[in-house]
Amino acid sequence: MVLNALADRYAGRPYGWPELATILLLARLYMASELQFIADSTAIPRERLFEALTSQRRWRSIVVMQREMTSPEVVKKARELGREVFGVMGPDGEDDLFEFLKKRLEGWQEKLHQYQALANTGNYTGSEDIAAGLSLVKALLAPEESNKFLARFTDRREDLLDLAESFHDLKHFYEQQ
């Protein structure tokens, strides 16, 4: 539903709630990961939520949707795969695990870019592994929503395990030798 229509619905009979009380309730449901707010066909991130909800004229362009949750089995598989790939067990919750895995992959991406700069000089090996690793990490980081990210992360299990092995070899070569 459109946020403005939702606030108007509960402001009238039989409810009679103030509009901002309805918005506050929706914000609490968002923080509990039950809802998501969408503007311009993209989910509004937490950093911009306050700004979006406090401006009444923007309410007409914000859609409230129930959030798609990842099944507990997928979260468990992603957590185990994260332990195998990164050597560290991630947190339990879907959102926390999403952030944990995303930060680890972004760290790999940053390192691989550094290694690629050296490999492109022609004096170092591993440019094929670096390019393959960067394309895999880019594909994994593409989804902004946790459910899509975790599903893609678990689907690419074999590729991730191969990348983890290659990454450790590359890291040892470029940082130790």
C-alpha cells in the first residue's frame, strides 16, 4: 500500500490514530524487519528512512510492503558456508549474517583490486584467478536485499570454495613474497 493511503486509513473511523502514530508503528515494524519501504522501485535504506518518513509530501511516493524473509535452512547453509569460506562463524540472524558476509566479500574485492593492479604490470602471476574472483564477488554483491543475497551466496558454493582457496594463495603471494 502507499504510505499516504495507509496513514489516512487509520486516521479515520473507527481507529482515529494520529498520522504520525501510524508512521511510528510502521517504522517499528521496519526496524523489526517485518516491512520494507520502497521509493522509486528500490528499498529505502535505514540511513535515509528518517528523512523519507518525516516529509509528508514524500508519503505519496513510498510503498509499504511485507518483507520477504529467507528460510531458516538457507540462513543456516549460508552461515556454514561463510565459516568454510572465511574461517569465521557469522552471526545467527538474517540481517546480521547478510552484513557480515557482505563486509567480508567487500574486503576480498578490495584486496583483489590491489592484487590486480600489480598483476597488470606483467611481472606477477595470477591475473586469471584475480579476474575470475572479481567477477564472482561482483555478482555476489549485486543484490541489495538479504534474501536474494543469501540465496545467491549458497547457490555459488563450489565457486566460493574455489575462490577461497585461490584467494589465500594470492594473498600469500602478494603480501608475503
